[in-house]
Amino acid sequence: MTDPERNMPLSGHIEELRKRLLYALIALGVGTLISFTYANNFIAFLAKPIGGLEFLQSIELTENISVFMRVALLCGFVISLPVILYELLAFILPGLQPRERRWVFWTIPAITLMFLLGAAFAFYVMLPAAIPFLTGFLGVTTIPRLSNYITFVTSLTFWIGIAFQAPLVVFFLAKLKLVDAGMLARQWRLAIVLIAVVAAMVTPTVDPVNMALLMLPLVLLYWISVLLAFIARRK
């Protein structure tokens, strides 16, 4: 039996994609509206690594409200992430075999979990090590701006959360037969160099200690990726 969605014309696929993106945007909007209730509490939570909101300052009239909106949008993204992932995956499901569809569904909770693990690693491991170094550098008293601090913290946690998706991306590529475990294992030296470059770009400080804090989990994630690639290509 043929799947009618497989034989859909190009215009039908475009309309389906538009519908899926609309649902994802609606989910993001609903999640952001829900976040308005908790944004103040979350901002106070994000300020804990530096000692609390009393150690921050605002110097612009609209700075506080812009920070509030940024944090609400970020929280809304995290809340709506499972729905967004589902809508994106639902668009590609008709092009997969029934057996392939089963492993796609478990990626939704897996991607969400890995993102949260990456964000937690950045918040509870990297920030406590980086902030004292940054604020105490040269012995000059530093009172960070609220907007600068929140942008720094949310950007770091977001991109580390994205970096923790690497094993799942490799698993997906292995399923598509674009990579395999043997190729990844042979290229481990190149992977270490690339991980060092990424760590240097993402790490908020220039000292090797903080770079190592990020490199170690990324190296571990690389070898987890090799294992997942082996599992994905196993018959």
C-alpha cells in the first residue's frame, strides 16, 4: 500500500511545511506567554552564579524589560521544544520507512534531555568556574550590567545545550548512511582539534582550565557518538 503523503506534489509539501512551522510558532508563543508568569523567578535564578541580582546593575531605561523579554522567550523555547521537534520530525516522517519512523520518535525526548543536560553543565560547572575569573581579573572591582550578564549566561547555556546534541546528530547521519563508526574512530585526532577550536570559541574565558572543562565532556560525547553510529548501522 502506498502512502499518499509520499506521492504529494511539491506544492503539497510546501503547504505541509508551512502548516508545521505555524504550529511550531504557535507552541513557541504559548510557551512564551506561560513564561511571563515565571520570568522574574528565572532571572533571579540565573543571577545566582554571581551572587544574586543585587550584584548587577542597569544603566538604560529599557534594559530591565528587554532582559525580561529575552528570558521569557528563552523559557518559552525550552517549554515548547518537544512540540517544535515533533512538528519538524512529523514533516519528514512520510518519507521514511515504518521501521525508520520508530527510532525517530524516541529522538524527541532524547534531544530535549541532552539539551537540558548541556544547559545544566554550563550553569552548574562552567559558570561557577568562569565568573570569579572574569570578575576578579586584574583585581579590578566589576559590577556587571544586567543585560550583559543575562546575555552572557543565556548564550553560553544555549550553545552548550546545542553542542550536547552531537551524539544524536551523528546517530541520525549514521542512519542515513552518511557516516559510520569506523570512519569516526579513525578521525579521532581531527575531532580533538575541532573540539579544541569549538571550546576556544565558546568558552567565556581564555584560560586553559575553563577550556578543559568544556573539552572533556565534548570528547566524551564524541566517543558516545561513535558508539551510537555503530548501533545505528548495525543490521
